[in-house]
Amino acid sequence: MKIHFIGIKGIGVSALAGYYLAKGHKVSGSDLVLRPHRAKNVPKDADLVIHSPAVRSDNPEIKQAKKLKIKIQTYPQALGELTKEYFTVAVSGTHGKSTTCAMISLILMKAGFDPTVIIGTKLKEFGNKNFRIGKSKYLIIEADEWQASFLNYWPKIIVLTNIEKEHLDYYRDLKHILSTYKEYIGHLSKHDILIVNQDDKNISEIRNPKSEIRKFSLKQKERKKLKEILKVPGKHNIYNALAALTLARTLRIPDKISFKALSEYKCVWRRFEEKEFKIKNLKLKIIHDYAHHPTEVKATLQAAREKFPDKEIWCIFQPHQYQRTFYLFNDFVRVFSNALIDKLIITDIYDVAGREKKKIKEKISSKELVRKIKKAEKVYLPKEKIKDYLKRNLKGGEVVIIMGAGDVYKLLDKI
């Protein structure tokens, strides 16, 4: 089969493209990061066009595919077809999807289950790829809630980490989010399994009586052992590990194998990813983190303080999307005002193409966010000025957290 991908640089779309390529299909693709979208990019003999949900219907390549009468699917629709071919485990929730998905994958690999995996980040164990081809019936996926993408998936097991207000550019409110999750877990039959975070009050609102329910909680005795063996810090990672452990027990994987795999788990790309770095001959600890929701920011900063109690901690934060910053503005102010860090640098909001509303962009800014945060050591800086600021002010030995879901991680390349 010949498949053309529109938005092939996206973390999800690229994983699916890699999967099909590894399966022996012919793959082509385009992305605005690489070159403009043009009708001529679409091969005339393509059998299928798969596109990112962010790609609009008036995209020239979409229009060309329709003209050529080529089958068109969104990334969630295409992945949804795969979920029907495998015994699929879908990891869902507002936070912790990538880490929990990675932990589950590594446990199953160590247990000899040889799973296929499609995940929204890169793993060193996958050769720094965001997918893995296995030879068994098992498929592990990260099931995203944005634009209700997960309604396309038909798993046998759903792992549900937590639910909060998020993606308010699509969802009206928390009630809308909960009703969509309820529809999603309704995809499970009475023979399927729902694994839930018992401590999450929002999850308790949407449980599905059809399927078998298994629970995990910080009240479990395993919490203490996981805190001892995990290399990644923070209460949120204990939750992620408990979710993975519960899934492993569901598949009757011995705890000995699960704990071994979890003890060896390091991190995934941009999830508390630690690196040593030098700037002007000063040694620093750099932490890349994908956190872009107030709850994730709080968890990451708490984990950093827990791991480095005596270090000076700096945070460079790039807000992700004007609408998220607008709707969760007070939560961001509260989290940063109470964070136990020594220096906060906030740069301009990352503009997500095709998802921003002009009237909201005019109402919000990083400067306003910095002004409202009740913290002495705070500063707004355009991204291009951060490099010189760090060179002038760092003394060596600091922990610098580079945080956000946009392109702020590239800041390290420029230093």
C-alpha cells in the first residue's frame, strides 16, 4: 500500500508513518516544518492519505486527495483501525499518558509479550523512536483526548490516569470533558477491563458498569517500594508506575518482572529528561520537561525540589497555546506563585498554528502572566534574549528546568 501523510513531523503522525514503513508499505509525507503544503506533494497512485487532526479541510493536499478520489483518514481514524486488529491497551487521561504508556511497554517487553507500541514521545529503548514493531497480538497506544480523538479507538483495556479541565479550545467545560470520557469507556464490553486511578474524583463520575474495573491508589502498600526503586522523581510518577503495575497484574505478569522493569525505567523524551551542560565553563544540570498544564507544572517543580533539595533551581517556561493560557491563567499564577524555585523566566506564548483565536490572543500575554505571579525572582524575556541572560547570571551548579510543549527545548541548541 502507498500512504501519504500530511503533517508527518507531528509526534503522533510520525509514529504511525514509521509503523507503516516498518511493515513494508511505501510512505511519503509533507509538513509545514519541511515545506509548504502543495497539491503536487500527493502521489497520484497513493492508496491512502492520513493527516493530522490539526490539518484543515481546505488544505491543498486534502483537496487534491479528494480530487484524485484517494481514501482520506485522520490520524485518530487510522490508528482506530489498527486498534481493531490487535489486543489494544489504551492509556488515557489528562496527565501521565506518555510516561505510563512507556512504563507499560517496558514491562511487557521484559515479560516477553513483544508488544507493538505507538506513543506520543521518543524512547531510548525504541532507538529514540516513538513506535515499536512487535510480533504479538498486543498493541499499546497513547490515546489522546484532544478533539475527542480517543472516540476512534476500540481497546480491550483502558488505563485511565486522571481527568482535569484541559483542551478548552475544544471542550466547553469539565462536564463536556466527562461526558466524552464516558462515551469513550463505553467502547469497552463486559469482557474488557477499565483500570482507573481511585484517588481521582472526576474519574468516579464516569465509570462504566459494563466492564470490569480495577483500581490503583497511593494508599497501596506498593507506593513505598516504588518510591525507593524509581529513578524518576515525584508523586505523579508513582501514580504512573502504579497504573503500569495494575495493568501488568491484569495480564498476569509477575511483580518481580514489573518491579525490575520499573526500576530500570529512566525517562522519555522531554519528561524530566536530565542532562549535564556547560555554559561559559559553568556546569549545570538541565532538565527538559513537557509540562504545559498547571497541574503538570506543579508536579514537575515539586519533583525537582524533592530531588535537588539544596540546589538553586531555575525554571524557563514557555506557555503553550494562547487559549490554554487564557482559560487556565489563574491556575498558572497560583502554581508559579507557590513554587519552591529560585528563579522564574517566562518567554512568549507558543502559537499553535490553526488552533488560536484572534480575540483571545489579544487578551493574553506572557508579560501579563509574569506581572500577576507573586514571586520576587521572576522575569519576562523574549526567547532570543534568554541566552545572554543565562550567561550573565548563572554562577554554576544550578538546576535549570526548560519547560513547555512548544519549541523551547531547542533553546539548548542555541546556547
